[in-house]
Amino acid sequence: MAKATALVPANDILEKPFADLLGERYLAYALSTITSRSLPDVRDGLKPVHRRLMHAMNELGLEPNLPPKKSARVVGDVIGKFHPHGDVAVYEALVRLAQDFSVRYPLISGQGNFGNVDGDNAAAMRYTEAKLTDVAQALLQGMNENAVDFRATYDGDGNEPVVLPAAFPNLLANGASGIAVGMATSIPPHNISEICDALRYLITTPNVGFDKLLSFMPGPDFPTGGVIVEPAASIKEAYKTGRGSIRMRAVWEMEEQARGTWQIIIKEIPYQVPKGRLIEKIAELITNKKVPLLDDIRDESSDDIRIVLVPKSKNVEPNVLMESLFRTCELETRFSINMNVLDANGIPRVMNLRELLQSFLDHRQQVLIRRSKFRLDKIEARLELLAGYLIAYLNLDKVIKIIRENDEPKPILIKTFKLTDNQADAILNMRLRSLRKLEEMEIKGEEKSLSAEKAGLKKLLADEKLRWQHIDGEIAGIKERFGKKAGDKRRTKFETAPEIADVPIEAMIEREAISIFLSAKGWVRAMRGHNIDAKTLQYKEGDEHALMLQAETTDKILLFASNGRFYTLGGDKLPRGRGYGEPVRLMLDLPNDADILALAVYNPEHKYLVASNEGRGFIVKAEDVLAQTKNGKVILNVEAPERAVAYCEVQGDTVAVIGTNRKLLLFPIEEVPEMARGKGVILQKYKDGGLSDVATFTYKDGLNCTNNGRNYAFTDLKEWRGERAQAGRLPPQGFPRSNRFKD
């Protein structure tokens, strides 16, 4: 039996707080995610996985004019040599670079099923083939000319480029998106001709203003086209700060048919919206009657997108129908702009448009210098050899004699003709068939040509202005090669969208009369029609009817609760049918200790009087109580045990207040202030008890009350008329015993 090895205690154990260790390791992970996965480099616009794909395919010789190879072969090389991650992620990156609806200028030419705009996935990598495109070749131009630095791969078995030479402005042309730890990036694609125009102007005017810059680049140019409806001022602010958003819409047209009928044809959809999912969403809206003006949707797409929308009536306004769809589905979307990139030093930061363009130009300047120096070194080495060849031709017989008579002719050649090592090696390695008289003339011609090129390169390296002129010519060539002259036109247009207020709400919700019922325990339901008798409804055991409101499905329903908050629900969102309904607390963030006191149909011209049990209250406008979230909107400030207990719509010129002590007080409505939020003022004082109910009415018309279903009118009210904050007196004979104006 083998003897167990004794455990030797480590001598380098470092005792540190767990929080510090965890923080250090999480920071290392975060930095790795930011710099090695999610953010693109500002110079070539590529993330590491994309750059490694380009490099691996370049090493495989997958040039545009050569046959493609299996995608599995490419992915295998990438994960085996450069990218120590899963093959699925690498293949997904490869697929995206080949999809002309995902990237504006594809870097990979794919053969086989690479997915489609419907949202279908690509075939497995064993079934597809890939090679580089001309755009990718432009990114790789100069890789073998010391244009960029290389670093060791993850296993130290090879080298990979830190960045690509990038003669093509890929970052802005194709955009980028990614989510790192604590930061993200989202850069839209642009038109290459516009980018080149902006770059060329920036070379001559480094401090160009954003107004001038946007005259060349007015906005993104998405692969799927569409229409940008974002105001120019917002686009400018996004490009100026590096953050913002772009609102874009589908392109549509009305197609007339027989007998005055028509249909709408969707020709282009917003960027990154799967067509299949979009059609499913619109079909769901039709089924749920969310767009009652629309009758049907059909997909008649082939190579081009053609989505047919059939209206319910030929009398429908096409613009109204489309505006309703823009508000309810992905025919209108927003593209978030966050130009967060790694700068030339590998530091993540948000850049504006001018900084992105300038960073590309600075990179091209460095690439030009490095390539020029590399070429200069090659020329000098060649000129050295050519000088040796000429010496050999001038002394050919003597050279041959030295070679024939000496076992080690190299040192003798160097000493006799004052040659360098390289020259002597070149002469000794020269083939016999090169020893013809014509070769001497060719060498002299080559020497002359290389000498002229050498002088030009030295002049280029010494003069920055000449280098910028050279870069300007390169950019002009990129524009001619990939831009308008190559048939590439702007796909995304600019338009001005109508204001949302111009679209009636009826265009999105089918108008229908409903009666809303709320039970004492907070169960709400809506039933069709206004002729519903509450007595015919059934409630859960121990529950009963509390509130009723007649409204329409297009209305916004206001709910005032005992916690002083107003909540808002859409009339179309309420549960329908003759069942028990649903708890209102499932639709609103209503605390368990709060109850709904009142229901009302929202009307921006209305005002409401709200009050607490301590007798404090004020008047608030309806537009100030409209809530946008489930959490509601605080209007009446109450602190436990104080609660909101009363609410009424403001009508007339007089306020009536009744307390739990059965004291009634009337006073002019002008004495109650109008506020948006607060505790209010004292409406009535109490020795015992508190406020029970409030009402407003026109004094000359009298005060109307209901008691056990019977209506009572009180007209002689002089005894109860006073000033705000008085105690009041007992109400007239016949006033409801519930101390409520309406029981």
C-alpha cells in the first residue's frame, strides 16, 4: 500500500479581509469583460472575438476571390488558437458579421443558411461556409507590413494582432453593441460616403463644429432602412455628448385597390426588429381588439419586405391607423446611443462623434508611419543587395575565379570588393542563369525606381502635412470603392413625425360603454353597457358592493385611496365579465391598510376637493392627479393615524362639510386653496370626532342629499353658512344619519 504524503503547510498564505479579496477578484473579472469581450476598440471598431475571426480567416487564406471554407473550420481555428471561449458564441459572432440585415457592410461572405430578417437562426456551422469580404480585406490591409503590434495568444503558442490596420472606418460604418460589467455600448451604423466626407473635412479642420459635422453625417444609416423621425437637435445632442437615442419607424405606403378600397404596405422595418415577431405582435393586437381600425395582416415578403395591413373600413384615415400602430408595436422603436469604446490606450470612455472620427484618423496616421518605415527598411535592404549585384557584374570574371578557387569564398569577396555580409550571401546564392547581360540593366532600373521611392518615403515621414494628404487620398479611395460610386446609397431617410396628441385614443382602443363596480374588499370588474343593476351582481362571501362608475373603455379611471394617493387605470385594462373580477391590488401598488374611496373618469378640466379625517383639505386639478405608474401619485399628505376620508368633484360656489360629530358647516369655495400636493387647510374644527364627508354645490340651488335611496333637497341653509374652520351646527331635519351626503 502506498504511503500517504504528509501535507506541507504553505508559507505564503496572506490573511486579508474576505470583502477585499472578493472586490479585487470581481474588479479583475469586470476589467476582463470590459476590455476583452464587450467594448469595441475605437481604432478598428472590433471586439476581440471579431478581430480574432478576421485574423484567423486571413491566415486560412479566405480571400474574397477564393473559395470559402466550412464555418466549423474557421470557428475551430479561432477557439483553438486565439479565443478560449465557447464555439457557439464564436459562431454567432461570425453569423452576425455575414448578415446584411445586421451589419451595414458585412465583413464575412457566407454561403448557406445564415438566418433571415424574420428572426430565424442560422444553420449549424457544419453546414455553412464563409470567406472574407472586400471590406474585411480593407480592415486587414497592411497586416504583414508591421502596421500594428502583435501579442502572444492565450497559450503562448502564437501571436495575434492587438488591433487591425483598419483602412475602413468600421466602428461608425457598422456600429457596435455590447454589455459589460457596469457599462455598455451601443453605436449605430452609418453611411460610408458620409463618414468619408466627414473624415476628409476633419483632416483640414480639426476643430470643426458639430453643426458642420452633421451636415456631412446627418444621422445613422441602418441596414434595414426605415425612417428616422428624431428631431435634428436631439441627434446633434446625442453626437455631441456620446449618449442619446434615435427614434425610427417603418416605411409604408398606401396601395389603392378596386372600389375605393386600399391597403397599407410595409416596405421597410426598423433595425434589429425580427419580422416574424413583429407580425405576431400585430396579429395579437388585432385579436385583442387593441387596434380596432385594423382588420387583418398578411406577410407577402420574398427577397424584399412586403407586409400587408388591411383596414376595417375604407373610410379609415391611413395616417391615423399607422400612428396607432406606431404607438403600440415595434413599427416604431428607439435605438439607444452610447458611444462607449476602448481608446488607443485600452481605457473605456464615452466619446462624441468628433472624437471617434479623430481617433480613426490618428490610427491611420500611426499605421501609415509604421508601414512607411517597414517599406523603407525593405527598400534599403534591397538597395544594399542591388549594389552588391552591380559590383559582381562589373567584376564578373574575378568573382567567378574567387568562387572556383576558394573553399570559403565569402571572406575573400568581402575583403576584395568591400561587400557586406548580406551582399556576399546574395552573390553566392545567385543562380547561373541570372548572369546574363540584360540582368544588369534590370537591376539598374530597379535601383533607380527604389531610390525614388525611398526619397518619397523619407519625405513623407518627415512631413506631417504630406501624410495627411496621403490619408485623405486613402479615404477618397475607400469612398469610391465602397460608397456612392459603388452603388451604395443611403437607406434610412429622415422625416418629421406628427405629434402624439394628434392621434385620437380611439385609434388604439375600441370605444365601448362600460359600468365599473368595486366591492368593499377591493375587487373590481367592468361590464358592458350602462344599464346594469348593481343588485343583480354577485360578490364573494363576506363581500358587498361599494362603488360604481359609468365610463367607456377609452377613459382613464382615477381611483382615490385612503392613503392620500390617486391611482390611474385604463378603462380597457379592467377585467370584464360577470364574474367576481380581480383584486385591484393586483393592478396597483395599493398597501393592504389602504382602501379605495372614490372612482372618477379623468377629465383634464375637472377639479377635486380632497380631505382627511382631521378636517384638512384642498382643491386639486385633475391633470395634477393623473398617475403614470402603478405606485400612484401622492396628493394629500397624511400620516398615520390620519387618513384620507372624503373626495368630491368641484361644482358650484359653496363647500359643505359634515363631521362624525354630526355638525354641518357651509362656506364659500373661494376659501379653499388650490394646490398640487400637501396637507391642505382646516375645513372644519371638531371638539370630538373628525371629518366624515365633503360636498360642493351651488348655494342658490340648494344642497341635495340621498338617504336610503331617496333624494332630499335643502334650500334654507342660512343657519349653517359660515366661514372655513368653524365648528358648524347640527344638520336640518331629514339629513342622512350616516353623516354622508350620498349614502
